[in-house]
Amino acid sequence: MAPYEIRLIGDPVLKQVAAEVTDVDAALVRLADDMVATMYEAPGVGLAAPQVGVQKRLFVYDLHDDTGAHVIVNPVISEGRGEYVFEEGCLSVPGLAWEIVRPDEIHLTGYDLDGNEVSIEASGYEGRVFQHELDHLDGVLLVERLDEDQRKAAKRLVREMMMERRSSPPPSVGGLSFA
Ligand code: ZN
């Protein structure tokens, strides 16, 4: 069983801005390990601390590129360039996905669990995962990245999803519901 239950849309913790990490101690390492286990079990390619109810600025990810799981502490994204349309899902909004436009190329900086600075130029899918996770640290869910018409339809779908969840597990959307 996963160490954490993933918080779902409607949970107030998902709308709060998470606090900077000031200490990388044993408790933070344990949190990151438990987040990775929770992400794998979901399964997803990324998971941010608020999604497990922890108000700290870190996320974990695994792009299935044979480099394994990574942890980014206090991430910052700068320099968004270009446009990339991608059908995006979220483990906190299970079973739903939308085409969302975001910058294509971004520059991610932050720290790993050893305190080393991390600097990654990312684009496409990788850049999308980072932008999605950073949004979680700022209390933003993907439905807020939709235009007004999409958002109205999305709200209706989310309401239906929440009703259905009481009686049955969420539908699967394949590999899209990711982060
Ligand atoms: Zn998400």
C-alpha cells in the first residue's frame, strides 16, 4: 500500500501556496521516499508535496528514461519560450484530462536532497511535468489553466467525478493522468 493517499480536487490543501524548504533533514528525505512510493503506486510521473497534504516546496518525478526517480527542492522556473499543446492529467483530478497550452522550453532550477544545485533546460513532455508540479506548489490545479468555456465544462465533469467516486473507482485514461 502506498504510504500516502493522494489528495483530490476540493481538498483545501491543494489551493495553498507551499512554504520554502529550509532544512533538508532525515524527515524530508523520508517524505521524499514516501512520495516516490506513492507516485509509483498511483502510477504517475510526478507528485508534489501538497498532493500528499504537506505544505512544502518539493516534488518528485520519474520520466521513465532509465535515470530513476528525482527530487527537486525549492524549484523555480524561469524563461518560458514557445508554446506546447499537451493533453494533461493530474493524479488529484483522476480520470480527466484536457489539452492545455503552456510554454514549451523552460529553465528549472532548485536543489536535490544533497543540497546540490540543479539546473535543467527542459522542453516538451519534461518541461510540461515540471510546470505542472510547480503549479501544485503554488496552489494551482490544471483546471485553472483552461480557458473560460473549458473551465465551465471541467467544473461539471469534476462534480460528476466526485459524485461517482463515492460509489466506484475513477475511470482510467491510460498514461495521461500523470502528475
Ligand atoms: Zn497534478
